[in-house]
Amino acid sequence: MIKVGTIINTHGLKGECKIALVTDDVNDRFAKGRVLSLEDGQTLTVASFRMQKGFGYAKFEEITDIDQATKLKTKTLLISKEQLPDLQEGEYYYYQLMNCTVYDQLGNDCGQVVDILETGAHIVLRVKKENDSFLLPFVDAFLESVDPDSKTIVFKDMEGLR
């Protein structure tokens, strides 16, 4: 299961939920009729969705009032990997990159991907090994190979990168 958001609050009296989003395509993930899961196995069906000030606001068919919505606070919204659309060659979902072991072109283990940052132009991977970490721009100029199946990334180490 893939995390797409966390319910952080209620909104209004009719059970609308405020959501901190962690997904790239909110229109697909929160399309009307989309069934989302909670960690306990409960499912919620999206009745409506809108964006406001960087947060998502969803109304679920199963939630009809503020009392029911309040019980969902802090709950994680999930979708199955099978619900994700196929990607083109060279595109990856964040969950595929997280925890990948990162090697330089000489085969040295440089650490694991522990965070993914969005900078606007491209994403940046935070790579950490023990008490050391560095930021690796996820762009072709720095990447030799990405293999999400074996959870490995090989990059071209350049002066000043680490």
C-alpha cells in the first residue's frame, strides 16, 4: 500500500476532512469514486475533493458528520500499488526510490535514500549513511542507473557534490 495523505483535521459540520497530501497526482488519487484504504483496513470512497492553500479537502461517502470525521484525525490514506497508473521509461514513484542504496560510479556504498525533496525544477534525494548525508539531484547529469527492483541507484560523483 502507498501513502497518499494523512487526515489532519475536519472541515465544516458535514464530515469533510482536511488532508496533508503526499502524492503527485491529487486529481487521480482523489477522483470521485476512488476507494482509499486506512491502515486498519477500513475503506473510504471519495465523494468530492478540492484543493485550498496547499491542502486537500475530501468528503467521503461513508462519513456523514463531523463526529465521524473527527475519529479519522491522524489516519493515513492509502492506495494499492495496482491502482497507480503505469509510468513511462525513466519515471519512478517516490516509494520506489525511498530506501534505495546509493553507490558512486566506483561501486562505493554512499548510503540510503531517506528523504525526497521537491525543489520546483526537479527532485533531490537526501542520501544518508551513519552520521553523514548529502543531497543528490535526481537528474540525468548525475545518474548512471536507477533500478527500483534491486533498490539501487548509481550516480556520477562530481567535485562539490558531497
